[in-house]
Amino acid sequence: MNITIEKILEFHDLFPEEKEIDISSVLKKYSKKSLVLSSNVLSHNYGRAYIPDKNNTFFSSHSEKHIEDLTNRFEQLTKISGQKIFCYCTTKTSLELMRIIFSIPINEYKNDGDIEDFEYDLFRVILQINENLMSFKSSNKYDLATLSFLNFFIMNDISGQDVRDVFIRQVQYYSVLSDFIETYQDCTIAKESFYKNVGITKMSDYAKTWLALFTLEFEYQKKQGKGCPILDLNRLQDVDDTLNIGVLDFLSINLNEHIPYNNTKIKNRDNNVDYRVFRSLPLIKIDDNKYIIYCFPILVERLYNSLFFDLKDSFKDGFNFYNKDFVEKVLFQPQVLQCLNEKITSKIYPSREMILCGDKIKEEDNQPDFYLRENDNLILFECKAIRINGELKDKSDIDELLSILKNKLYCSKENIDKSRGKKKKAEQVGVTQLVHQMKIIDIDSFKWDNNIPDEVAYYPVIVLEDPRFVVPGLSYIINSWYQSLIEQELPEQMCHPIVVMSIDMLMLYSHIFKAEGFHNVFNKYFKQVVCYSANGVTWTFDPLADFNVFMQEKYKLSPQKKEQLFEIYRKTLGI
């Protein structure tokens, strides 16, 4: 599998003799509007910026007095490091810059900085932001897998994703959710509340405006336009009436708005942890009827990801209702049905009829989220819609992140919804659920399949709703917990490693699973990332193994197929 880990250029790489700079103090020298527009230019044109780069010249003639010193510093760095090219600005860098800009009250901007220093100061700020972002905290030394997971999870949330892939996934999820909240009786209050807040009468009004914004930004980026694109409703010919002004304002931050963010006191973070405000409001209103899209990846994810938070507070027992009634039963289980190979599938549970009829039979203890048998191969699925507090991502504390991750995917000691208080006793989740199900199969107590052969192979699977969690390193972490557990609980059984995947893989590659069968696809994956011992029972796992990456490489969708899917899902919105 092709996985690249890049070194991001940091402040002390280029300015080793200097102290850490005070970012806010530097920014306050200039006007907020100039900084916002510059950050937007960075986001659009320097989302993955390298130095040297002839195509995107960061410095103009205004910065002439600084060029010689910067050139000398860069040449010295290349000699010391042996590298000839450095990434100095990512999409997340520009987003972090925007967060700091909005955290400064408007009256503190002096607008008295020299024009010949503006680009130089901004460049130094960018490098300091990179350094702050890459400053991980830990009291322990961790292996490659853990460090990779942290890096990918924190950085690739915003950076490094293919916009078309994200678009397809967002529309896939949203289409199911939209039907759910329009028709599901328990969603009535949440639906009405959302309509009132946005000023719409149906879900398509929201999707129509989002799609128009996406299309405008997507076409702009295809043209590789330079500068800062502004959505000006006074000049735009919206003949199809696709841009709802109410929705635009609902999705907007006012230019002069102050969004507090205390970068030094972690425990006292304000509202914009993990870019919470930005994820909810992907536009900036810079004037009457004038807007900018300051971070395209955040806009793309606004269709579905942020909609969850718009709705959840209106649900009774919001997290549990959403996770069980929607993600598991409406989003996940019907999708598995689309992947089944009837020639080799001997048994499934829940049944097709139960899933398609919206069966409301109360789940029994130890019941898997989905079970299927392909001949003598048992595939056990656990589906999880996990959320991690934004503060953890901002803190970049590896120890705490791993602890929370273990609580959500191994053994739950705390409720996800803090309003529900502490749990009386620990609860099996994810890994421990799967192992327990394998144990009751082993002792012939599995009530959902009465014809299991004596000799079977186990294929446990954890399916995550959010693919942003499925990054290199996570599978290794989960399988290290799992391996320790099965050595105690099922030492002699053929227990394959846990496959960690996201729901959208089931959607995108249903034709592959249907044609080949789950266990055959999984075996191809294991052949690349697992080294089995001579007895075939124990194994070692590749630290950077990632099933999503494997599927994308092994069964690579052609550009034509991606374009076809892209157009199909644009039409899926029913607009």
C-alpha cells in the first residue's frame, strides 16, 4: 500500500536562532479583512504548498527586502536536512490561521503594518502555526502505528482528502438521512426545529443551496483560478433560484464577528475547538450579499457531518437514538444486504425481511450488529458511530486520545453523552463484543445460527460511520488489543485479524463484495498486511495497514467511473 508521510516545514526549521513568535501580536498589525482574504487565498491556492514552487509564488515584489535572507536560510536548511523541497502550507494551516484571526476582537486590529512586511510576517506566522499543530503531547514513547494514527487523524481530517470522494460519501449518507428525518416519526421535532432555524420548508432547500455552493467552488478550482473568489449575489445570475439567502446566512460567519479561542488554556477552550464553529459555518459574509467559501473541505462535509449536530439535540437521548436507529439500522445494515453473494452466503442475521421492514424487535444481549456465514467462514460485524471531543484533537495528547479510543472501541467505562452520567459498570464495545460473540459460537451458544460447522474461520469486522477515523495506524492499534484478548480467550481458534473499515467502503465497493464474497476480499487484504505463523493461528500485523487504502488501490475506480459516480450523486439529491 502506498502511504506517504511528509515533513511539514516548521518555524524553527528556518529560524532556529529565534524564539517562538507571538502569532496574535503579529497579526494585529494588519487589517482583519486583509488577513481573512489572504487566508482564503492560501486555502484556495496553497492548500498543499511546497517550497520552492514556481507555480505558486508566495512572495510578490513587495517583499523584496526579505528575499535574500529567506533564500539563504532555505539553502542552509537543504544542506542540513538533505531535503530539496518542503511542504510549508496545508489546508489545515490556513484554517488554523483563520481561527486565530477570528479569535482576535475586531478593535485590536491596528492596520498600521508596513506593506513590505505583510507577506514575510504572514509566512513566519504560517510556519509557527505548523510547529504548534505538530506539537504532540505524550508521557510515553509510542510505536510507528500510534504516531501515524495521530498524525493522519489530526491532519487528514481537513487535509489530504479527495474532494470528489468526500462529496460522494456526503451525498450517500445525506440521502439516507434526509429520507429518514422526513419519514421517521421520532424525527418530527428535530426536523421542525431544523426547518425553523434555517428558514426552509423541506430538506431539499438546504441541499439545493449546498450543492450550488459546491458546484461554484468546484468549477472555480477546476479552472485553477488564482486569487480570492467572492460569491456576489448582486452580480451572480441565479436563474434557477438555487441559492437560498436564508440558508446562506444560516451557514455564514460575519466578517467582524469575534469567535473566542484560548490557545493556551486547554481546559477553558471556547466554542471553536476542533473548528466547531467553522464546521457549522463554512461561509464568511464579508458584505451585504457577498460571501466567501474559506475552506472547501469543510463546505463539502457540511452537507451530512455537521447536520448530525444540527439535529441531535432535538432527539430524545440523541446519541443513542442516532447511532442505533439511524446509523446501524438504516445506514449500515441495508448496505450490507447490497454486498451479499447469494451463492456463498449460507446465513445472515438480522434477516433481510427484518432489515427492509424496519423491524423494531428489541435487540438481545450479545446480538451482533450483523452476522453472516459464507460456507465455513463467519463474518461478524460491529458498527460504530463514534465521536471524539474536539478538545482532544486540539490538544494532540496521544495518551488521552488512546484512552478515549479504547473506551469507544474496546471497553466502555463512560457514556458518550455526558448528560447521562457515569456507567455503573464497564460495557463491552467493539473488540470485546466481537471476541465475546466468537466465544459463544465456540461453545455452541450462538442462537442466531443453528447450523454452524464444527471447523470455522472467524472474520471480525469493525465498521465506522466516519471514515476520517479509518487512517493508517488505527487497524494496528485495534488489532494489538484484540490479539492480546484472543490469546487469553480463544488461543487455539483461527481468528483472523479485525478488519477496520468505513460504511462508505460498503457503498462504493458493494459490487466487489457481491462478486467475490467478504472473506475472499478480506483474505486478499490479509495477504498484503498479515504474516501468519507456521501453525496458522498466530500472526503479526503491518503497523500501517489500512483496509480503506487497500480497497482504493486494489479495486481502483477509474477516473471515468469516479466522474460517473460524481454525476450520479449530484442527481441523487433530487435537484
